[in-house]
Amino acid sequence: MRAIAFSGPSRRWLPRRSVRLRLTVLYGTLFLVAGAALLAITYGLVASGTASGDKPFVVSKKTSGPGIALPEVPGTVAGTAAPSNAATIVVEQKSAGSNRQIQVRAYEGQVNATFNRLVANHAAELASLQRQANVKIAAIRDSQLGTLLTRSGLALAIMALASIGLGWLMAGRALRPVRTMSSRARGISERNLHERLALDGPDDELKELGDTFDGLLGRLEAAFESQRRFVANASHELRTPITLERALVEVALSDPNPSVESLRDTCRRVLTASEQQERLIEALLTLARSQRGLESRAQVDLREVTAEVVRATPSNGIKVQTELEDASTTGDPAMVERLVANLIQNAVRYNVADGWVTAWTGVRDGAPTLEVTNPGPVVKSEQLDELVKPFSRLDGNGSIAARNADAAQGLGLGLSIVQAIVDAHGASLTTAPRAEGGLKIAVSFPALE
């Protein structure tokens, strides 16, 4: 019996973790933290201010009455009043009315004692009222602080909810260009690479992102167009020798009485077409390998490679001059040799009668450099970019044209392969037309580290 696995409960009720949701949560959290900190600071300031402002009610005390001022009487010390709590009064009796003065002093002591007792009772009542007042003031202060904290917390909660809503709206408005780019990008495929995002708005990071994506689409469009053109040209170039071979075979088979010589001629012509097809396929494979990049690097001396290529290349009556100095770099030796061979062969092929070719190697501005110069048709500056495209060549009038079936005109892939090898090695290719006609091509490789 086969077990059936059931999936867990669906969690579709959870919101999708979009950037807009994360920004909203971030805005709300920041506002809540800032509001809580502000509330704590405000509460602390109000509490400390209330504590320092509400001073307890204090009643000043006097331990004794003011006393009664008596006129100076003979027999007393000048300027001395009887103390408030004195039980015995010492009086110097120097006059006849001493008994009378003693009575007045005694009366004064009674009055002062009564007054001090009343003051003490009154101070005790004031101290009790003071304690009650301080307790009441503290209760009122605590009640006011609690009310402040409660209302402030309620206001903070309301503002937190409002900040979440405003954060959601502002995040949606800020991310509107992203949604626009996403919707437009979904509608772009290999069939409509000419379309662009064309993002409007202020010149900010999102506008820069949209422009960068448009630039990427432009490069992709150019690459796809180049690939389509390359495939079409390659198909045409491969079909030409195949069609020629088929026609030659059909003509030979249609002859009811072919001679041995006619059959031999047909075989030679088929073999020539096959060799042309083989060279084209080899050139296409070399271009593909060059565009793939380098798998390994080794030290290469441009002087030795150039000297070997010049010795192996048929000059066809063209005088090849060399000025070779040390120029060591790193790279794929086979690719570097192919690059030098293509430059020398192109210079020999696209030349004038009794022309010449110069090959120079050396170090220029710290970079190992190969330079090849030859006379030939006049090339305009705006035609230089077309020369490195596959299956493009110069005709006798110096115009760019696709290669025809004439094998002597080359395959139209020489400079394309050179450009691919240059890119794979991180080198630079400089092509400059000569005023008298022809080209000066320089390839600068990275210096040895």
C-alpha cells in the first residue's frame, strides 16, 4: 500500500515579505522607539521639575518668647532683659522700690511662660498640618504624573498606528519606480529587446538603476543582433562551398560519357571547395575558442612568435620587413600565434602591387606591443569598427562589403579573431588608417608581473 503524504497547513494568511512591508515595519519601529524615548525623557524632566518645585511646607520655630522690654531701673544691669525661662531674678537693690521691681519681674516671667506654651502648641499644630499638606501634595503629583504617562502612551499608540499607515503609503510611493521597472521588464524578451524601461522621475538611485538596465538591454540587443548576423553569415558561407560541391557532382553525373580527365577536374574542384569549407570551419572554431577566454597562461615572446610567423607566411611578392625587439608577455601561445598570423596574412592579402609590410615588436609605454603596417586601400575612420565584425572585408575600392565566394579575398574573419584574442588576453587593439592608404594596427599586451 502506497503511503500518501499530506502537505502542511497553508500559510496564505501571512503577508508576503515584500520590500514595502519591511520598510513599513522599519518606519513604524523607528517611530515607536523614538516616541518611547521622547516620552521617557519628557516624563523624567516633568518628574524632576515637579519634585524640585514642590518644596515641603516648613514653619519656623522659636524656642522662647520675645520677652518684655523694661525701662532701665536703678539696680539693674544696663541693656539686660530678664530671660524668658528664668525662675529666679537677681536684682541689685540700690533703691527704695526694690520690692516693686521684684513683683514686676515675676509677672514678666509668668507672661513669658504662658506665651512660650502657646507658641509651642501652635507650632505642634502647624507641624501636623505641614505633614498632611506634604502627603496631599505628593499624592497630587503622583496622580498628575500617572495621568501624563497614560495620556502620552495613548497618544504614542495612536501615532504609531498612524505612522504605520503613512509608512505603508510612503513606501509604496517610493517603490513605485521598482514596480514600473518590474512590470516593463517582464514584457521584454529576445523578440523585443529594442524596448526600454524609460523610467521617469528625479535623478536618484532608482533612476540610475533604470538607466543601467536600459544600457544592459542595449548591449544585449547588440549581442543578439550580432549573433543573428553571425549565424546568418556563417550559414551562408558554409552553404556556398556545399552548393558548389553539389553542382560539380551533379554536372559530372549528368555526363553520360565522362572522361577520366573531366572526373579528375571535378574531384579537384570539389577538393578545393572542401578545403575552403574546412578553413572556414576552423576559423569559426578559433573565433569561438577565443571568445570563450583563456584556460591557462604561459610566457610568450612576441619577437620569437612574429619571426616564426613571417618565415612561414607566403609573401606573394610582397616585401615583409621586420624590426623585432624583446617583448615578453603572458597568454595562450597558440592564440597569440594565431593573432600574429592573422595580422601578417591580412597585411599581405590587402596590399598593393609590389607593396610592403612592416612588423615591429617592442615595449611601448611599459606594455609589450606588436605593430603591423601595410599600404592598401584608403580606409575611413568610421569604417574601422566594421572591420572587426565577422564576415566584413575591404573591397578594391576601400568599401566594407561581405565576403564573396572568391577564396583569394579571405574569409572575413581575420580581424574578428584578432579582436576576440585581444579581449581574452586583456590587451588593447589600436587600428589607425594611413593617409596614403592602408592600416597601422598595434596590439598592446599586459606587461609581465
